[in-house]
Amino acid sequence: SIDVGSLLNFVFQLGAEGSVMPHFDPQLHTTNDVVRQAIIPLTRDHNGRGGRAWADVQQMESVVGEASGEAAEVLVTHDWRNLFLHLVAAVVADALGLAEYSGIATLLAGRQQERVRGMVEAHGTTQRRYWICAFCVNQHSSICGRLGREPPQGSPQYQRWRLNSIDPVTGEQHPVCCCSEPKVLNDSPDLCELNKFHDVMATLQREKPGFRQLVAVDRDFDTFSRLWCVAELVQAFVSDIPQSVCLFSGAQLDVDSEDLGTFAKLANLTVLECSASRPEDKEAILARIPSYHEFDSQLQALIFDKRGLLGRELLGFDILYSAGRTAGRMQRISPELHPV
């Protein structure tokens, strides 16, 4: 796990004023970019034989008696395609008891690190520990040596692959790691680290009193369309793990807003249309779902129920929700009603 203070220390290493990833641009670089160009290089063994998770490296380097080996209080569900700045801002905002992170993101982007650190220290949550996959999973045993199989050019999958493979500042392809750590993906499910989120949740729920899930939602609410994220959300929901959400801005869900695109997206979510970087990942996750209809019902309850993630923010959308779901169903069955 990683505590808030260590997360801030890591962020302040990035960019021209730091010592890691000097071209880091907080308004452009995603979590995926930072994993590829900062976390993976920092966690590779000096002898090149392999590597470790960032959290494990920090635990090995910590002074005896420090708490770096303690279990996380909060598991963070987030989209790697979201800005890394926003992931960090959401965690800091949560540590400060805030439900929105746009203000914290502005401070961090402005390199006002001491002000942010002072806020966290005053709140007494510098040592609060979070489980964030980018830092807590060993990237060297999975993704470090390749950028994924290149899909056919011109396909939607190719566009996603390119966004994940190209640095948005330099325009160059992300470097790949040359370590010799054996790679274990979902084709070896028992040994793979990537598919163990349900085990991580169960362990932390059992061993850490007050354990909960934090959903760091991106500005476009695409978090709810990523299959890994949705699987984590529903797993926590059915396991009775307390859940909280941190939004970029609650104004996006204002019932008086003229733009209902976000609401329509959420109202018509279905697991079958969620995306994953690897087709194999999507197949593996879907294979674990006995009933897609039941899963979708749980997902909608998780988001829209009065006790759900966005129940308070979506107060007043009840009628629109019913209309949106009906419209979505009609759209999906329209080809059957009006065959070509």
C-alpha cells in the first residue's frame, strides 16, 4: 500500500523540477503514461533480472519501524486512461474529506506542493494508506516488456492502443522494459496478479477494520465503462464493502444542467459494452459473471440507488432515469422491431 505522504513525494519527483520523467505534463499525462515512464523504470532491479511493485520497493527501503508494510484502509478504483494528476488529486481530496477533487488538482498542477502537504498534515491523514494497483501490483511480472498486441489499423481498438502506447508530449512510443522477470497474464489465472482484485478486497475487508473502496471518477465518467473498474465496483457492492466516490466536479450532475450526456451514459451502462485493453481480459472477466442481466441490475443499483455511489448527486433524476433506461432498451431492440 502507499500512504498519502509518499504519494505526494512521488508526484513531486515528476517534471522538470523533479528527478523522474522530466517531461511530465500534469494536464496531459495519464496514469498509464506514468506507469510506463516512471513507475516501471524506478522499480526495475539494478541487475536487470526483474523488478518489484513500487510499494514493495518502498517497504524494503523504509526504516525499520515505519508503517510501509501496513495494510491499506482504502482500495482505489480508477481508470488508467485518466490523468495521473486527477488520480492523485482524488486520493488527496478523499484524505481531506472532500467529495470533489478539481480544487486539489489545480493546486497540484500549480506545484503548490507544500500547501497541499500542509493541508493533509493539518487534517491528520498523511499516513492514511491506499491500495492503488499502479503502485501495488508488480508491473514487471505482467506488462512492462510490451505495449500489447497491435490491433488492425483503423479499428476503434487501434485508436485505444495508440493512445496507450504513445507519449502525449513527445509523440514517441513508450519505452518497454528489458528485464527478464517472467510475465504472467490471465492465461495463467492462478499465478497472475492482475486478476486478484476480489482476493485483495476480501483480505483487506477481513483484516483491516473500516476498510472501504474509493472510486476516483474521471471528468467524462468513463470509469464506469471500464470493465476492470466495473468488476471492482460490483465486487465491493455485493461484498458489503463501504464505497465512496470522488468526482472532478459535482456540477456535472446538476439536475438543471442542459447537458444530460453524462446521465444518459450512466443510465444505459451494460457490462457487455464495457471495454478492456486486452480482449483476453474482457473474456476472462465476463466468464466470471453468471448472469449479465443480474450484473447490470447490480451495477445500476450501485450507481442510482439512494444509498448508491451517486445517489445523493443524482437526487431529482428519478423520472429521467426511468425514461433513459426505457429509451436505451428501445434503442437496443429497434433493429428487431424494424428489420432491414
